[in-house]
Amino acid sequence: MTPYLIVSALLFSIGFAGVLTRRNAILVLVGVELMLNAANLNFVAFWRHGPNPAALDGVMFVVFAIAVAAAEAAVGLALVIAIHRHCRSGNVDEASGMKG
Amino acid sequence: MDRIVEHLWIIPALPLLAAGIIALLKRPHRKAAAALAIGSLGLAFLVSCVAFAATLHPAAGAGTVRLTHNFAWFDLGESTLRLGWLLDPLTAGMLVMVTFVGSLIFVFSVGYMAHDPNFTRFFGFLSLFAAAMLGLLVANNLLFLFMCWEVVGLASYLLIGFWFQKPEAAAAAKKAFVTTRIGDLGFFLGMVWLYHGTGTLLFYDKGAGCLEQGAIASLVAQTTLGGMAVSTAISLLLFCGAAGKSGQVPLHVWLPDAMEGPTPVSALIHAATMVAAGVFLVARVFPLLGASAAGLPADGHVPHTAALAVVTWIGAITAVFGALVAVAQSDIKRILAYSTVSQLGYMMMGLGVGGPAVGMFHLLAHAFFKALLFLGAGSVIHGCHGEQDIRRMGGLRKAMPATFATYAVGMMALAGFPLVFSGFWSKDEILHAALAWSPSRLPFALGLFGAFLTAFYMIRQMWFVFFAPSAHPAARHGHDTRPDAAAPHDSPPVMTVSLAILAGATVAMSLLATPVWPWFHAYLGGHLDHLHVGWDADGAVLATMALSTVAVALGTGVSWRLYSRSATGTDAVERLVPRLFGALRGRLYVDGFYAATVFRLNRAAATAFDWIDRFVWGSLAGSTAWIATGFSWLGRLLDDAGINPGFDAGCAGTRGTGRLVSLFQNGQTQRYLRLVGGGIVAIVVAVAWTGKK
């Protein structure tokens, strides 16, 4: 099970790094998706090697998470479009309105 | 009967209403103003007549009619302030006189003030005056009387200074106001003391009023400074107010100067009504003045108390003083003014020696003939185009016949010509009472001398104005030389009608107080039902009549002889006794004396206080300010050196920390996430590290 977790950790770290370093809002969103899927991978790995593999509960979690993530991606994209409209750019550095 | 006294307030309310409406009228509404003023006072006259009729028939055995109506005005803490109306013969007689004379003078004013641009304002003031005067008469409460008294003073001030653009008029108004205020201070103190002593200011309140047996007995019983009864002290304080208002020596100085006002004002306020308010006050509080250890003064018997003695002496001195000064004046109105001072002295003397009936009859009689004389003088001034100096008149007998005839009636009444003039009988009563006054015969002698002088100065005035060869340029040269020198003319009917009515009233009043039928005495004394026609006078009455007739005849004869033979332009008395005449012309230097003493003292005190203010208090205040400034400098130094740097350092530290911390906050989510990520990594590493051990 360790290899799965390592892949998952790598996937999460890559996604997190993308979220933190990318300037393009869409690529930030892509990073968020990678982090989400790292978590999904963890679910599946823990279920497959867990105490009760016959219960299918890990898969159920993941299927729901994917479905919700699809909706979340739609919301995220809408947000990106809104920010783009507001700031006239896709660059997240420009969206610094939270600074007091 | 009770309904009448309950509604007595209508009498002062009518002119008050008129005054209020006139105050809102615009200047050009002259007719409306005059109609309102005359109409309201005429109505008040009718109501007064009804009230007068109610006092004519006392209930059997009740003596004087005395109707009161008291009501609560407002509560002050525990005590209730109560006002009331009072209707007795004293009030009723005055009400009829004031409204009657007032109406006639209002009518006269329409003619006299016809060319004045401020006609409307004039009638507003007159109405205000009438309202206050009538309020003063109906008051059954000394406080209400005092309030009206002050409003009367205000109206007098406004009307003396009616032509305020004339500096003399403005100064005279101020003088009148300030001088009467000195008397009013005494009045006020007396009132406060009376309230303190009796707990009420109602005159009559079913036995609980301050002029009734109980209250006065307690006041007589207490003594104050020098063993004087409290009732005497209060009486003297109240008399101060009366003396100020009624121009008694030594507070008379304002009255002659008050002649700067329009002549109808002089007639109404400074001859007939307002100056009589002081006499009325003394008559009103007569029970207080006459109270002695023996009790209240009974009807027909006048006690000898200290307060009444003061009233008598002041009155007698004023009577002679005014008459003496009047001899040497040359302004037609000023002569009448000093004559008023003198007659007011007679009234006071009458009150002192003979009680209210004697003093009040002279007041009422005087009101009619003095109003007549003043209006006559106004008519003369009007006809002579503003000339007031009698030496520059003369020969007006032919030019102004109506004025001459009525003026002669007034003159003879004032001088006390026998039998058909009210002035003779009223003065005679005073002299008769003075003759019977046991403490001293001197007031009687002074009164007799005053009667002689009165005849003397009135004849002098008559001669100069009506008989002397005309001093008028138009009459002398037979043609007009200057446009303002038009020949004297008689006044329009609106003025002469008033004169004729007043002359008639003057003669008619003489019937009311003869020894044959002493109606007025009986009316005021409350024994009308015992009145009968018949001769029951004793020898003293006859002797007084004879003596006063001789005095009048002597005054007339001497004056006529002196003046009819002298050349125009000079005064016969002046030629005979120039120094005495100069002293009299200078009003016996009373004004000068005040200027030299009271004014100078006042000015010196003001200068001294100014100096003290400037240097003592000023420097004290200045040094205090310097000390305060020193302390503030010290405080500022401490602040600058000690407290501010500490604060500054603290602030700089805070600012630096803030700047450092704010570096992390740039509004970018990624930066924050980066910190969160770093934090998590650090925690994970720490957990893993510790978990390993």
C-alpha cells in the first residue's frame, strides 16, 4: 500500500505546488483538482488494503467526491470567469483585493 | 352684585385688547387705531358706570359696599397665590373718573396729534396705559396692584419719550423712570414685608386679608427698629412708592420734566390719573397707615399715627413747594406741572389729616379741572403753533374764545374760587380737616399760604396768556412776516368739545361735597342712607371757607395788580424780588442739588468702582492669569521632555512591528496558502520527529 500513498503524496505535493506557484487562475484550478484526486487515491488505497474491502465504502466516497468535484470545478471556473471579468486578467496576483 | 365684581376684569381688559390690536396695526391705519382706543375706553366707561351704580346701594347695616372676588392664580410649593377684584366706593369713583377723563382726552388727542406720523403708536400706548391704570384700580391684591403700577410706569416712560428724537424728551423719560423706581423700591420692600408679616397680599378676604382686623392687629403688636410698629414701617415704605409716583418732595423732580411728552399725555397721565395713583394707594392701604394700638381707623374719625403724620407733613411741604416754584416758571405746561405737584401735596395732606374721603375728593375734583387746564394748554399750544412760553403769548382771549372760557373755569377751580367750582370745596375740606388736626396747626397755615400762591400764579398765567398785550409778531405788525407766524387760531371742535365737557363736569362736581349736601363723604364713608340735605356745619367750616376765600381773593388781587400794570417782556415779581425770583425759577435748586450730590456721588462711586475694577480686581485677575500661564508652560515643558519621547518610542516600536507584520499581508491568497502549507509541513515534521522518539 505504501507505493499508492507515495504516489498520492507526490500527486498532492505537485498539485499544492501548482496552486502556490502558478499565476494563471486556470492552472491554479488544475492544481486544486490534482490535490483532490490525491485524496481520492488515498481513499481507494485505504479501502483496498483496509480491514473490510468487501464493503465498497471507499469507492462510494470517491464516486461522490468525483461527482461533487465536477460541480466544484464548474463553480471554480465560474469564479475564474468572474474574477477575469472583474480584474480584466487571469493573473491571480492582480486579485489582491483582500489586502486591507 | 356679585356678578359685577366677578366680571370687573372686563374694565381693564377692554383697553388692553385695544392696545394689543393697535400694536398689530400698520402705521397708516390711523382711524382704526383711534376708533379702537376710544371705543374700548368708552365701553369701559359704561361698564364702570354699572359698577358705580352697584356701590350706591349698600345692604342694610353693612356700611360701605365692599365686594370682592378672589381666585387662585397659581400654586407655589405649599402656598397658593391668590388674586382678586375689589369693588368699593374708592374703586368705583376712580374707575368712572379715569374712564371718563380718559375718553375725553383720547378724543382730544385725535385733534392734537392729527399731524403726527406716529399717531397709531400713540393710541396704542394710551390704551396700554389705560388698561394698566384700570387694572391698578380693580386689584384686590397688592402684588397685582404693584404689577399694574409698574406697567403704568412703563407706559408713562413710553409716552414721555414719545418724541424720543428730542434729546430732552428722552432724558425726561429716563429721569421719570429712574426717579419713580427709587420710590418703587420702597414699595416693593414694604410689600415683601407685608407678605412676611401677614402671609397674604389680598386686601380683603373675608377677614383674612392684609387690611383687615386680624392681620393689622398682629402687625401693630410687633415692633421693629427704634420701637416703631411694623405696620408703621410698612406704611412708610409703601408711602415711598406713593411719593415717587405722585411727585411728592423730594421725589418730585421727574414730574415737571415729564411735560416733554405730548400735551394729552401730560393731561391724562401726569395730571389726572397716573400721578394720582400714589394718592389712591395711600387711600387704599389707609387702614394700615391709620392702624394704632387702638385698632383700625373707624369711619369719620382719623387717628393720629406716625405714618399719617409723615404723609401730612410731606404733603403740606409739597403743596407749598410746588406752588412757590410755579410762581416763577414761564413755560405754560411747566406752571401746570408744578401746580400738579402742589395739588398732589394737598391730596396727601388731605389723606393725612382727613382720611380717604377728604383726599380722594380733591383727587377726583383735581383730575377733572387739571385735565381741563392741560387740554386748554394743549389747545393754546396747538393754536400758537408749538409756542409754550407764556411771555411770548398774550391777547389770546379774542383769538381763542372757546379755549379761554373753558380755561378760565379750570383756572378758577384750581385757584379755589368760591361756591361753584369743585376745587373750592375740595380744598376747603382739606383745610378744614387740617385746622382740626391736633398735633400742629402748621399744615393748615401752609395750606392757606398754598391757596394764596395758587391764585397768584394762576392769575399770572392767565394774564400772560389771555390778557397781556399780544406779543405775537403777526398781531403786532398786522401782517404775517414769517410763514410759521400765522395768527393764533382756536382749536377744531374735536378738541373744544372735550374742554367744554370737562368744564361742565368741574362745575357739576362742586355740588357733591358742599357742607349742605356732603354726598361724596357719605358715599365713600358708607353712610349714604343717613344723608340729608341741610345746614349742619359748625363755625370752623365757615371760618375755613372765609379764610380760604380771603386767601384766594388776596392772591388774585395782588397778582392782577402787579401784572396788569407791568410792561410786557418783564415779570413784575422778578423786578420786585429778583433774587427770590431767580431761586424760584431755578426750582429752588432741587435739581441742581441732586446734580451736585446724588449724581456727583453716583459718578464718584462709579469712578471709584471703575478704578477698583481696573486696578485691584483687574490686576488680581491678571496675575491669576499669569500664574495659570506659568503652570501651563511648566506642563508643556514636562510633556515635551519627559512624556512625549517615551510615547514616541513606544509608537515607533509599534509602527515598526506593524510594518513588519504587514509585509505578509499582500492580499494574495497564494501567499497565505504558502504560509499555511509551510506551517503544516513544519507541524508534520515536528509530529513525525517527536513520534519517532
